[in-house]
Amino acid sequence: MDPGEPAEELSVPEALLLAMEWHRGGRVQAAAEVYRRVLASSGDQVDALQFLGVALHQLGRSDEGVASIRRALELDPGCEGALNNLGNVLKEMGRADEAERAYRHVVELNPTNADAFNNLGVVMKEQGRLDDAVAAYRRAIALQPRHADAWHNLANALKKAGRIDDALSAYGKAIRVRPYHAEAYRNLARTLYAVGRPEEAICVYGQWLAREPDNPVPRHMLAAGKPACSVLELMLVEFRHRR
């Protein structure tokens, strides 16, 4: 089905589901158009408003996106999804204080929302509040022990705070929870290099390559056979392979 068809062909719930599918698949402009058609045909609709807001942000129209999500929240102040999306958009806009308020509202409404605590930790880390960030990540993990992103984010915060052994342990936990967590492998290896443990870093690259045999970064590091390379050299290798 082409992006121009659904408003006339589908019911409102069907059109909304199709738009969400397109949105998840990266067809952001097409999804935004369908969200607009849903709103035009059915009036204000919370999910259409909040997802349109996310799409507008992704399309570079962030202020309009925030306004759309706020309109959704006027209709349903207790919508956790809209609050979380508002926080995500505001965070990416660099409006950390407002993002924190949105995430805090989520956890006030639902103290068991592990994703919101993880997001709250991200904002606090960006503000330099490392102890608060660590506490938020640990709360997320207590609620959802297999939350790989929370373990990885906890590791990053611990590393920044100089708690290297704890950070290494948390990176390892993120990998055990999600064996294909590329960023956890990368950051674990970098940290091991930084603290003078290159042989262990090479082992991490070997584990990563076993999971992702087509990934050029661990393949290059193992093929180079240079366990004593510097962190700067490692980062340059990764940059070249990302281009």
C-alpha cells in the first residue's frame, strides 16, 4: 500500500497501526502524513498526537513535535507513553531540566517503570549528577534485572565516576543479558585498554567477533594482533570502519 492511500481505505485504528508500523520501519515522513490524516478524520487522538510529535522531531521540527505531544497530554495527563516520549524529545533537544520533569512524572505515576528510571539516569548523567544517575540506573535494574541498556548506562556512569572495577562488572553484565550488545563490547574493550589490560581487551574482541563475525571492528583488532595499541588508535580504527 502506498503512503497516499490509507486514510480513505482504512479505519482509524487500522490507519494508526499502519502508521506506527511505517514509523518503526523508518518511513517517518509517510507515517507523519497518516498520523495527520487520522487526526483530521477523528479529531484529537492521543496516540496519533504523541507519535506525530515524535515524527516531527525526527523530521527536524522539534518545537512542533513538543507541542503535539503536549496536546496529547492535555487530553490524557496520565499517559506514560506520551510523557516518556516528551522526555525523550526534550532530552535530544538539550532541554535536560524539562526532560527530567517528564521522566519524574512517569515514575510518580508508575514507580515500577524501569525504562523511565533508565531515562532519568541518562538525563542526570548528562547534567553531571553521577551519583543520582547511578541510583536511577540501579533502580531500573532492581525493577528489571535483565535491562541491558540500564546495565550499560550504569557502567558508563561508574566509569565516568572513576569506579573502574564496578564499571567493568556492569559492562560484563550488560553483555551477559544481551550477548549482541555491540556498545557494551566496545566500551568494555576500551576501558580495559585504558587501564592497561590489553590482553583482556583482545579477549573481549574475540567474544564480540564470535557473536558478530561480519563486524569489521573486532575483526580488525584481532587481525592486527596489537594488544598494546593505544586507546586513541583503537578509536581511530573504529571511526574508519563506521564511515
